[in-house]
Amino acid sequence: TGPPGTPKDVRLRGGDKGLTQILIDGEPVFGGGKERQIQVDRIPLDLVERVEVIRAPSADLPNEGLLGTINIVMRDAPPRRTAGLRAVGGRIFGEATDLDSWNLSGFYGNATRRAPEESGPVIRYLLAGAVGERAELKTKTKEEQTFNAAGARTGYKLETEDERVKSDGVDFNPRVVIDLDRRDKLVFTGLASRTDEDKTRRTERQRYTDPVTALNLVGDGAADQDESKRRDIARLRGEWRRKLTGGGDFRLFAQTQVGDETKAVTKRDFNAAGALTKTTLENEDKTERGWKLGGAITRPWAAHVVSAGLEVEDKRRDDAKRTVENGVA
């Protein structure tokens, strides 16, 4: 869902977006707010291997997706050299103005080689990243009419809102896989994302002094809003995987993650004569820190597969908001 042409949020089964869990490589991403949501348009397509839609909760995934889970699986380290580069540019045309959008993304991966008679680890790696600028334009018009009990129109107002959003983003997703032997491997994955967003919104209100005949349209005030926002996400994960004799596997992992968001908003209200009546300043800081340790084992049993695991996690979130109205906090 989202504005036309710019879908951002994922919702399963028609529920609220906070009831759909979004994972990257099987783990939640910090910086999604209290609803644990992330804007999926922030993830460059060239960094994604596949998308899994999980409708029923399972024991090996976080259980915060009441209506389902979307797992975005990033590209894995390749067994041979591979590379790709894509450049995209476009222009968004709006009613009030036009803005440009562009994106440059690419990946490069390779693996070491060894002869069949040689021993030693094989190292596979993948470096994937993207940089770009996105733009969004939205113009909204609202018409409000009020009527009395007799059906006569007693009020007639018009409101026009013009919103412009411009965001610059940088994403980096490295992955290193060390195949120690036929049974053991080490997997190291990283995720780093930085987004700087600037938003401006202009709202103009008008009304008819004679609402019955809809004549004599005059100004009824206006409002300006400027907003700047910065999001930073960083995650590092290490994992040891071992294939068990007789089938199944065992793994141990450790992970640390950080998410920060800083937002500054300036709002200005004007009366019908164009004079400034109120100025509001808002500053908001959100910080998430966390680490996780765990392990899991999977074994075949007759025609079934049995798995068990244990995780220990610590996550802390701090929110701070300050509002100043006409110089008074």
C-alpha cells in the first residue's frame, strides 16, 4: 500500500500494517518504528534473491507477525565470479512541480578455487550495494460542506495540499561464506543502510463567504511544514553451520544490530490575512540497540523433520521528543 506509484508498506490479509512482520534474512530490522515496519521500497531490487510469504507462524521465526510474515532473502555468496550493474533514472511529474529520481546498484562476487586433491577452506563472498535518490509528489484537494437540519448549506470550504518528498539513500550488503570442509561452514553477513529524507508540505485553505450560492471565495489561512529525517541501520551476524551424520544440521549464531532515526519538523500557521499565528518546532530521536545469541538443530525422523532451538536476546529502545510552540517548550 501507499500513494499511487509509490507503494511502501506490505499488508497481509487486509489487516493493519503493524500486524504483518517484515524480515530480512529471517531477522527483524531495527528502525521500523513501534509497528516494526520498514518501507520495502528502501531495499534495492538487485540486492534481493527472493521473497518468501509465510502465512502461518513457525517456531524458527520471530512470532510478531499475527497475520503473516514477509521474509526478504538477500543474495547469497556465489560459487564463481559474478557481477551486475544497473542504472535507472526517471522523472516524476506533479501538478505543482516535477522531481527527478535515480538509482545505481550493483554486486560483485567470487570464490577461491582448490584442486580436488587439495584440502583447506573455500571462501565465497558477495559485495552488493546501491545509491540513489527517490522523489515523491502528492497533491490533495479536499472539499467540505456543512448543512443544517433543513438541508440548507451553511458552510463551504476548500483545502489544497501540496507535498514534496526527496530522499537520498545508500545501502550495503556484504556476505562472506567460508566452507571449512564438506560438513562445516562459517557465514558472515552485514547490512548497512543510510537514508536522508526532506519533506515540504504547503496547505492552503479557502472558503465561500456565501456558502448557499458558492460565491465570493476568499482565503481562510495556510500552513507550511518542513521536515528532515535521517535513518541509519547496521547489522552484523556470524553463524557456524554443520551438517550432521545421518542427515540434518546444527548451527550456532551471534548477531548485533543498531537502528537510529532523527527527525526535525518546523510548522508554521498563517491566518486569512497571511500573518504568522503559530510556529511549532519538533525534534524526535529514536534509538534501538540489541544483540542475540542462539542455536538450532534439525534432524530427520521417519517421514518427518524435527527441529529445536534456543535463543537469548536483549533489545533496548529509547524515544525522545521535544516540542516548542511559539518559543515555549
